[in-house]
Amino acid sequence: MANKTILVTGAAGYIGSHICVELLAAKYCVIAIDNLANGSSAAIRRAQQCGQGEIRFYPMDIRDRPALDSLLQTHPVDAAIHCAGLKIMSESVTQPLRYFENNVSGSATLLQALERSGVRNFVFSSSAAVYGAPASVPIPESAPVSANNPYSRSKLTVEQLLADLHDADPRWAIGVLRYFNPAGAHPSGLLGDSPRGMASNLMPAMARVALGQQPMLSIFGDDYPTIDGTGVRDYIHVADVASAHVAALDHLFGAGSGFTLNLGTGRGYSVLEMIKTFELACARTIPYRIEPRRSSDSAACYADPAQALALLGWQARKGLADMCADHWRWHTQNPDGYAE
């Protein structure tokens, strides 16, 4: 889709920066915004290097309506990919108002600005967290939704807003992508997950332990009805997540019909399986301790990704060994993240 211009929100974050790389590789023009609360301008510079193209970046908050209106007047766009938002479940429990303001109110403000500019092609970064504790696995898109914390509730609320928006104005072509557990990094080692503060996701935490930056990995529960008692999750390479957004745009521009799709591999790995695979990638032992279960965790959560293959022709291509090797390369080259 050469010459089409895409607005990416949250573009300086982990997933947003990888999406920018894939968009450049597909010859889209990219306008990027991020308030840099969790992102880094270094990620934009490195994404340009990886994608071998130009990203027009503006440090901007999606809640700033005048700034959005001005940007869209200056740079007409053909579609938006909306990744901006707060994403730490445990933090959302203690800061529900902040999560609602950023994730829900911010999304509404962005949609108002896009509508005023006549932009109605929209891809939303949602989450498998909207399924809550699933009754069975693998999880199809038709499974009941059951958000059980402010973060997942914010994602589900935006999904419902988008459905209402399309019902009110069918000209909107909206793709909702429910990510399972993005992991890994760009194979160059230039782009990766750079969390502010202590890592909360499993793979960055394993890397920190392997590099000696924290003494021990915590495993929350070893008495689940799983292969080894630890929780099972569907991990998907961040590059596969990014490529799905290009496929989603191609579909919206072609067919013009909206969709809600899972982004996962279709299989789950336990925490102990993850540790063993990461130990092979880093050639080090990762010490761990067992902690009590967390109330919001479920035994197993992995996707049925068949719909994404059927509709978009997309499927995950990288495996767990790739995710671990790529993340270890990123972390050893950038032990403090972007360190700006």
C-alpha cells in the first residue's frame, strides 16, 4: 500500500516501535506519536534504522485534542494504529482512575479527532486479558469476555466503544487485535522491551536474573492443574504481532470490513518450560523461588488463532527459541534498556 500514511500512537513503546518497522518495510508512510511516559525517542530512531525508512515523530499525548487536530491537519493520514495506553495489570488495581483516563478517555479523544479529519480506518491494540480466567483453552474470539481488573476492563470498554461507533456510522472499518503475550525483540538487538522500573513480564524478568541484575525470579504458584503445576501462557514473538498489524491494514483497505481477532501461536508454555528454554538461549542458570498464587492469574491461557489465518492469511512464524534468543541478544546489548 505504497504512499498510504499511517498514524501510530504509542509508537515509541515496545510493540509500537516494532509495528513502525513492519510498516516501513511494507512501504507505508509513518506518522508516530507518543507521550514518552513509557516509551523512548531512541526507539523511534532505531526503528527507522531497522525499517530503513523515515518516521515523522511528534511527542504528543492522545488526550491532547488540540494537538491531535493540528497534527491531522498538517499530516493527513489514511488509517490509525492505536497502541498508546498504560498496560501493567497490578498497577491498574492501585490506579484505576489513571488507567481509565489514559486508556478509555484517551481513546475517545483520539477517535473524535480522527472522525473530524475523516479518518475511519482504525486498528486497536487490545489484549487477551479481556477473556479473564477462561473456562477452556484454546480460546476462540467467541469465548465470553470477563475483564477482572481495571487494565483489562479499560481494553474491553474501548472495544465496546468501537463496536458502538461502527453501529452508529458503518463507514468505520475497525480491526481489534487481542494480543496474548508478546515477547522477544528485533533480531538486530536494536529494539526491545525497555520497561520503566522493575520488569513485570516474565521474559524481561528472566533476562535480568540471568544477567545478575536481580537475584531471583518469582514464580507465582506451582499447584495449578498444568503439565508441571506452573501457569501456562501463549507467548508470541513481537515481530509476529507487528506483522499482523500490516496484514490487518491491508484487509481494511481492501475489504473494508471490521474484525476482532486473536494474536497468538495456539499453544501454551509453562513458566518452567520458559525458564528451561531461556537458560538454553543465555547458557546460564536462572534461580527461582515459588510464591503464592496471584488472585488475578489463571492456570492456562492460550489462543485459538485460526480466525486470523482465515481472514488475514496471517499466522505466527517464530517459535519460543527465537523469542528467547532475540530477547537475550537485546538485553545483553542494552542491559538498561534505552537508558535515556
